[in-house]
Amino acid sequence: MADEFKFENEDMPEERVFQNPLDRDEGSLEEELNLEEKEVKVMGEAMAISLALEGAAADRPITHDLLLNAINKLGGTVEHILIDDLWNNTYYAKVSVASNGKIIDIDSRPSDAIALSLRAKAPIYMIEGVLEKAAVKEE
């Protein structure tokens, strides 16, 4: 069945479309970004984040509550999140979970990481270079 569909007229990229920004040549990330971490505060957006900011709860646990409950029941804690890259207008983040004396970094969408960190009362950090890339310059 797959052979029935031909996409000959479409422009296909030569490289993978979804590249992990951390799969770059050694040192190139450091050259592009100032890797100093800065703590940031969330002002409010999206329902899951707004609920956490307001200290409110949904009638039933939403996905971020479920994830935090699972982490806690398994003996882990959310240590912090880090928004660590901005590539092709897409932000990347990691959730750092402490478990059994180790820190485990889990890839995440920034919005999910922020919603989780607000519930866990964990700090939110952003790489300085990402802040610089994301800054809107006034003319």
C-alpha cells in the first residue's frame, strides 16, 4: 500500500527534518550559545501552567499531576528544569529528576517541563545563550 503513494513533486530536505540539537559537532553548541544558566520566573500562560500558578487544581489529576505523583511515588523528586536550546524557532528543555542518589535528565517540551516544575515547586533555569537568542530587540 505504501508504494501507491508517490511524493515526487515535494521538496524533500537532504538532512533529517527532526534533528536533536544536541547531536551537533563537538563544541559547536558552546560556540553558538552562552551556556551560563539563569533562573527565570513564569508569568502565566496555558491552562496547566495557569492552574499551577494560581494554586488551583483540576477536578481530576491532569497529566502533569500524574507525572509528578509517579515521580514522587517512585522515590524521586523534580530538582529543576532547564530550557537549554532554541533551534529553528523551537525551544528544548530537560527535567532533572533526583532518584536513588542520581540525577536523571529527561527531554521534555518546555511547556510540560514548566507545568511540572510549578507543581513540584522546582526552580526553572534557562541557558543564557537561549535568552540572548530569544530576546526581542527594539529598533
